[in-house]
Amino acid sequence: MVLYIIVITLALVGGVSTMLVGHSQENKKANPGYERRTKANITKLILIYVFSLVAFIVIWMIFK
């Protein structure tokens, strides 16, 4: 059970960290076009995290 909590916590930290990097001032300076594609970028990131979460749950159910 502790392993699942660690994995879920790491996924949440990774998701929040990704969002923080995407909205950082350094990213805006280095990649000014990022702001024009914010909705598309956020949608892609959310899809990646949702698919990863679903895959984790499926694998968890198979090997439980």
C-alpha cells in the first residue's frame, strides 16, 4: 500500500511541477511562442497524465 502512495504522490508532484515550469517567467523568456499555444500544451499534458493514471490503475488491478 505504501508503494502505491509513493507512486501516486510522485505523479502528482510531477504534474504540478510540469505546470509550474510551463508558467514560469524563464520559460516565457526562452520560449515566447509557448503562451500562444497554452491551451493545446495544457491539453496534451493533461492527456498524458490521464493516460498514465489509467495505465497505472489497470496494471495495479492486473497484478493485485
